[in-house]
Amino acid sequence: MSAAKPSHLTRTALTKAIERKVERMPLDDLVELASTLKVAIPVAKTLRRREPTAVAPPAAPTGRVLQGAGVGPVVSAAKGSRLLDAITVDDEATDWAESELVGAGALVERLSIARGTLDNWRKAGKVVALRKGLRNFVYPLRQFDRRRPVDGLDQIVEHFTSAEEAWEWLVAPNRMTDGKAPIDALHAGDVKSVVSAALAAFEYA
């Protein structure tokens, strides 16, 4: 009668036990064991030191060498402020975190809509819903036009990874929307410019 085949766990445990035993064996005993098991004994390779190679110095540049103009002339603080004002857009928009936010209950009452309608808008990405806690959301009132989300909002929100990121972009002045916040451009009906501005922002992100 043949011996029962060892299980996988028994084989693994036995292999580890043999490995631990072999690791503690003297070198002479290991050589003798390898000879008994007819295992080829590897020959240690002698490492040869690589001679350092000479590195040629970089060649001198040929042709025209471009040089920067430096930091430019020093100007007074007043002139510096004027220069900055010429290239800066003043952010007069309310910060997204300070926007007027309302909960779902207050919003459905204010817009005279069903709670299910608001939930459907949120799940479909048609509104910006900022998470508050684990299950609750608050909604910026600025995104609504009369009793529904402003037209084109869903075409913008879908490109952002979070509602917070989308709203922060929507309320910041943008040069591609004539310096206005994109949300205000949507209210003005300029959906095309806002979509183009959003796509440009992603291209250069």
C-alpha cells in the first residue's frame, strides 16, 4: 500500500524546515549533500575591476548662443503695482466656501420642487452638491436659475473630479469669459464660452 500523498500545507512546512536546516549546515556538509543529491556546484565568478574611461570635455558651443535679458530694471513699488494691475484680474466673486449654501430641505422649499427631483439632479451631475458629513449635501444657490440648474452647468461639472473643485473653478474670474466668473457667464447664456474655457483649463493643467 503506497503512502498517502502529503497535502500542500504539509509539503510547504516540510520544505521550510529543510531550508532552515540547510542554512545552518557547514560548507563541507553542504558540498557533500550536493554531491549525494547530484546537484551541480556553482563556480564563483571572479569580478574584474572595470578600468575608468576617460570622459571628453564638452565641446564648445558653435553658432549663436542665446542669452537671457536678466531680471530687468528695478522699478518703484508704485510702478510695480501698476504693472501687476495691468495683468491681474480682480477676484470680486464670493469664495466658494463662503457662497450662500443651503441644505436639501431648505432648497426644495425655496425652489418649490420635489425632493426626488433634487436627488435626481445630484445623481445625474446636473448640480453642484457639496458634501456635508457622510450623507448630507449642501447646494450653492448661485447655480440655480429660477427653479432649475442654470443651463450648461452639467457640461462643466462632468469634467471635474469633485464638486468642490468644480465650484471653485466656476466662481473664479476667467479671462476666456471676459473676466467674469464662469457661473455668471452661464447665467448670461454664454454656455459655449464657458465650455471652451473649461476645456482650455484641462489642456494646460
